[in-house]
Amino acid sequence: MTFLDGLIRNPVFVAAVMGWFVAQVLKTIIHFLIHKELIWERMVGSGGMPSSHSATVCALATATGIRYGSAGFEFAVAIIVAIIVMHDAMGVRRETGIQAQVLNEMIALFREMGTKMSVEDKLKEFVGHTPLQVWMGALLGILTGFITCQLMIAGYHIF
């Protein structure tokens, strides 16, 4: 069995990838429905509803729990990583996005006053998540992890 073959048959890995992918597709669709504008960057970008970071780590933790049980160190590591990632998404990364908004408003004000600034000076504002976005990503990840593991246990190969 090759490295790649082993990876795509690993339910923990596949569940995590599926958690990320489903969240990114939903994020793109939700953004389109709200803003009436299809932005393909949403397929790979951070921030927005639902949190793909939360979906990924919760799918990973769910699949790890199913595969190795709750008493194993693997599950403990996956849960701790999930908690850290989700806390960071609501904390530091969210504050970074808020600061980027304020700085972008300041840049716009400076431009109005005649200061020359390039378009590249605009900071990325979609980097963090609200608690609701994180929790929706977590629920999506748990569901995706569970479904992916059940399908793979039944003999279906996702990739």
C-alpha cells in the first residue's frame, strides 16, 4: 500500500478533509445567498459561516473517537487540538479581523484626505469567527465525521 493509498483509506484523515470541504462549500453558498455575489475565494478563505477550522477539527476528533475510543490518547489529543483551534478562531483571529476593519476604515479616511495608498494596503477582514460560526462549524464537523466514518466502515471509499 502506497502512502497516498493509505491516507485516502484512513477514516480519520478523510473525515477531517470532508469536514473542511463541506464547510467551505456551505460557506461559499451562504455568502452567495446573503450578498448575491459569488466569491470563489470563499472556497479556500478563512472566516465566515460556518467555521471550516471548527468543522475540520471536530470531524477529526469525532472520527478519532469512533476509530480509537474515548479512552485512547489519540482522542484526547484530537479533542485538545479542537478546543485550542476553536478558542483561537473566536479569540485572537476574531480580534485580528476586527482590527483589520478599523484599520481599513482609517486607510479609507486617509485616502479621502489625499494620502496616496495602494489597493494592496487593504487588510483582510475575514480571519476569525463569531461564537455562532464556530459552533455551527463544530456541529457540521461532528456530523461529517460521523457520516464519513460510518460510510468507510461500511466499505465505501470517499476518494
